[in-house]
Amino acid sequence: MSHNEKDLPLPTGNYVQLPDGLRLHYLDIGEGPVVIWLHGSGPGASGFSNFKGNYPAFQKAGYRNIILDLPGFGRSDKPLDAHYNLDFFVGHLKALMDAIDIERCTLLGNSLGGAIALGLTLAHPERVERLILMAPGGVEERETYFQMPGIAHMVQVYSEGPMGLEQMRSVMNLQLFDASQLPDSLLAERVAVAATQPANLFATMLVQNMTERLHEIRCPILGFWGSDDRFNPPAGVFKFLAHAPHARFTVLNRCGHWVQVEHQALFNRQCLDFLQEA
């Protein structure tokens, strides 16, 4: 544990050391069929800060929730020499599932987490029962994402050095359509985590465009997208509808990149209905 990691304002759950030595942190909450929660890539992200308003409803409905801190984020290891590309994340997610004996599960992913969910499903389709995706990455070229106003601003702020509360607020304000939903406690969580993150995390992050492979996915997909998303082009929804045979999406107006935060009750309800379908 690094000297500043123990001071993070995040709950501490379980740690698992993977065969390559990398240690991942996750919360393990509830009992029942497994849902693995995969957060996005913004500075200071963690499973808890992304999903704290969602997984309690899943727990109550009878699901076991694995709320993961991806490598490079939260309380998980943040190797300085890693290439944080899609294969890196998918490989470590698969190793986590093997290490804690999760044979099959639902993968639920937001943004980068959505891309990782897609990547794992394409590589190991037998391990994934269902997919829940919120503005998932992995369906555009890298240049397209970097032209989005939210990502362009995030990259600029991140390049200027350590992020304080106001810098984090300026980035997170673009995540939501209505930024009044951002409590200072959430910003403080993310500022603390961001201070522990290595420069190579964002410099090496690379996710290929998987649009042409979406037709291979046979499991049911429930997706969400905000029409006011400034990080990930909402038109991506049509790529799924055109290519993935078992996909359906809810598109919400007056909603940014964080559907599960801005429309928490609707998101939780639709996900649980989807999980309970025969």
C-alpha cells in the first residue's frame, strides 16, 4: 500500500493479488447472481465514486456486486511501467474473475468500463451472461474522443499539474447536464485519488474501435446514453443498434455522461428489470 493510498476517502473492501503480482481492490457486497461494476477513466475515478448510488439497490434486489477499482484507479495498484490499453484492462478483469471464482456474471460498465466489458465479452463470451453499458467507449476512433469538449478540457486540466477541488469541479461539471448534483464530498474523493495516479495512465490509454465486432456478441445488452454527453458521442448508440443483434438502449435528454448518477432511480429500475427477465 502506498503511503497516500491508506488516506483515501474511500471505503476499503477486498484485495486480490493476481498471478502477475498486480493487486486489485474491490468491494464485494450482497449475495446472489454476480454483477461486476466497471467505472470510467476520468482522473480520480473509483468504483465507489461512480456507483455508490446504484449498487445498494442491486444488493437489496438479491445480487452480489463486485465494485472494482480498475488498475491505475481507486485503491488498486497503479504500475508506473504499464501500458494501460484495452488488453491490459481485459486481461486483469479476466484474472480477477478467475482468482475469485466467478464463472459467469453480468458486466456493467460506464465509459472506459463499458469498453472493457465489450472487450472481455468478445474475448471470453462464455463468461458473460448479460451486458449493461452506459455511454460505453470502444466504438469510435481515439481522435473522435479527444475532440469531445469534455475530454479536451479534462486533458488540458490534467496536463497543468495536480488537480485541486476547483479544477476537478471544472472537469466534473462537464460530466453532468445538471452539475448541481455534484457534492463536494465526491469531488474531494476524486481529488485524493487523482493525486495517486501515474502520468502514464492517461498517456498510454488506448482502446480500439470494436464497432465491426459488435455483431459477434450474442448475450443481451441493455444500454444507456445521455443525449447531452460531452465525453462520448451519443451517436454511438446507433452503432450498437445497427450491429449488435440483442441490444436495446435508453437515450435520455438533459443527461450527460453519468446516466447512473443523473437518472439514478430510472437506471436502477431498468437494470433490475433487465436482470430479472427470463
